[in-house]
Amino acid sequence: MNEASDKKDIQTAEHQPPAGARTSLSWTSADGRVEQVEAASEWIVIRKREKPAAEIFHTYYRLADVPEPRPVTFVFNGGPGAASAYLHIGGLGPQRVQFEAQGHVPPPPVRLTNNPESWIAFTDLVFVDPVGTGFSRIVEQEPKPADKEKPEPGKGVDEKEFFGLNRDLESLGEFIERFLSKHKLWNAPVFIAGESYGGFRTAKLARRLQEKHGIGLTAAIAISPALEWTLLNESDYDVPRYVDTFCVMALAAAFHKRSRVFSGDEPIAVQRRGIETFATHELAHAFLVGMAHDPVELRRVFARAADFLGLPEDLVTRAHGRVSFWRFARELLRSEQRVLGFYDATITGIDPFPDREAQEGPDPTFAGIERMFASGINHVLRSVIGIESERRYELLSMDVNRAWKNDEERHALEGPAGAMDDLRFAMSMNPDMKVLIAHGYYDMVTPYFSSERLVEQMKLLPEQREKLHIRHFSGGHMFYTWDDSRKAFRDWVKGFYG
């Protein structure tokens, strides 16, 4: 062993992460087979200048007594600031929290059940909690020696340095590389899957893993992704964002039988065709032309938009057609004192302050979700797998979210960050890499139509386009909480893995 390796081993020995835990679980597949699943929850230490900087917590599931290498899929959620618990016990792992029909939250206590739709049937799974989420933390540094003017290399790690676009990707890339080395899986087919901001990570990592770490991906899966940050902006001068959200809102109006265009009983494909045609032609043209449009025609377009949305014509006209999703969520069922969920517009909740101008009540899609997933993941990790730690499991850290920054060092005039160019780059680097983008139809925060548009603007060759798939399912941001959608998603993804 050479001197450099000796030094690295010494540095590794300087810090030991908390003790992990392992167990064996019985899992029943969709076709009734009973399999033994090995589960391990552990930390991997990542470094800064070869000094321990942070401990990334993860849970690794693999089928017992199955010849390797099977595909291995690295899974993360978004936020930023979210742990991987949502995908872990919501849809992909061998156990899941039990929702009521169509993603509705049941009363407490939380109930965990076998998940026959788990992806463990066709891939090993690694659920990853980025720094500051779950049980992942920075490594506490020793105080600077009094007789030194400068801190030692690698010292002084600030947790917030990980709360940035690039540093986050660097740490996840390093984690994946170290995991493959630790478990001797460099010859396994590697997949990555992320939800929401995790879908943004997925597109970015598709390039970075190949370019910086030498990891050739078999496929990248983006679930309810936000792929271009500029499309999250709502302003009077924006067009795409309002077109994208209009499509979701119009579908939601039909679902709640408030649309004056559809009865709500038509197949969703029929509804989509009418909504998307109107949104991309008449409505988009009205947004682009603005007040230069013929006044009579403008009023007709806004009246038609109001019919699609099930809202009063004067409300849509006053907004010049630009109805924000939060306004729509408040107004559609105002007469019933109910509001829609931002992340799943099919779910409604009571408006506690119906007389106030702004919506100050809870988002129905989040009410109860936190307690379900917090209780569920703590039970799985502490009671089932056996982790013993006094650390709090950070399910969704708003401290991380508020501290997040774009550290790409872009000029202010370059605009918000995006991931589509990275995805195109990755697909050119690796023409065999497959891509799947999946959405729920009723998610108003990351609309399905945004990804539909972006994909058609990628300028892909036909053979590249054949590798990229878009699929949508009933439900919202977490469409996998709907039983039928989770089953349909699993069935489609199983074929995608081949």
C-alpha cells in the first residue's frame, strides 16, 4: 500500500459514523410469492479535502439469495429539504403506509402494510437522505487549535454549505460512488430515481455521474419533477407557467364537476385533448398579445377559459386569464367553504378562514401527511430495522429549504437554474440511457404539461426520443398514494427495467 493510501486510511479511521442496523424481512409480491428481503440502514461518510465532512444516511434493500448483480436504484425525494421517506414507505419500498382511497389520509394511528407493488421485485433499492434530512448530518469539527492561525484542511464544515445546488449534487455523487465501492456493485446496472426537486437532481446527476464519477447509468427516472426553475415563476409577463397550470386546473374542475365544458365523466384523454388545444392556441395567444388583442376576442377567450375552470367569468377576466393555482384552489369550491390541495387538486379540506382574503388554512394535501410519514418511517427504521439513535429524523426540514441557494456561480442575468440541458447532454454521452418522466394529472405545483412541452423542445433525434418516455397517472404530486396509480406505475416501470 502506498503512502497516499496509508494517509487516506488513517483519515478514514479518524471518524466513525453511528452504528447501523440490519435485519431480514418477509415480503409478499403482487403474484403471491414470499421473498426474504435483507434491509440495512447505515451511514456513509463523505469528505471535504479528504477530511470527514458529513454522514449520509441510507436504507438498502436487496433480495436474499439472489445472484448478483441485480439492478440497483438510488432513490431520493426533493424539497429541497425532504428525506427519502415519502418514496421509501409511500410507494417503492417493501412496506408502505396505508392511505385511504385516492390518497386520502386516514385517522391516526399510522398503519404499515406489505407493499406488493414494491420495486424490490426487479431492483435493489437504496433510499438516500441528503445532508440535513433524515438522520444525515455534518461531522462535528474539533475547535481550531489555539496556536494555529488557519484551520486545518477540511475543518470548519458548515452544514449550510451542503444546502446548495452544486454542493448537494457533489455530495450525492460521492455517496453513490462510495456505495458502489463498499458493496462491490460497480458492474451492476445503475438507475437513479427522484421526486419533485429530486427529479431535478435526477436530470442533473444523469450528467454528473457519468462525467465526474465514471458511473454509466442504465436509466434515470424523474417523478413529478420541476425540471426548469424559470417555469415555477408566476408573473404578469409569463406565459408557459400559466399554460401549464391551466391544464391541471381545468382537469381538476372537471373532476369536481364544476367545469362548464366537460361533465367530468369523459375519459381523461378526451378532456386533455380539449383543454390542451385551447390552452396552447387561443389562451397562449391571448397571453402573448395582451392588450393589443381585439377586445371582443379577448373577452371571448377569457370567458371560455372561465368555463373550463368552472370559475366566474368576471374573476378570470379581471386576472386577464392568468389565474394562479393558489387562487383557483381557494375559489373553485368557495361556496362550500372548501379549498383544494395544491399538490393534489382532487383532495379538498375545510377553509377555516372563509372570510379572509388570503388562504391562511392548511394545504389539504399536507394536512396529516407529515404525521403519517414521520410515524411510519420512525417505526420502520427504529423498530423494524433496529436503528438506535437519539437523532431526530428530519422528514421535511424547512431550515434546509429556506437556506437553499443556487451555487452554480451564474451571473444574475443568466436566469434561474434548469436541468434539461444536463439531461440532453447525458443522453448524448450515453445513447443507451433510458429516461422516464412521470406525473400525476392533478398536481398544480409541478404540472404534467410542463414536462410534455419541455421534452418536445429538446431537439432529440428519433432514436434518442425513443429512449425517453412520459407517463401520467391519476392523482397528484404523490400519485403513488392512489392504489390504482401505484399498481399501474409499478407495472409500467417493471417493463421499463426490462
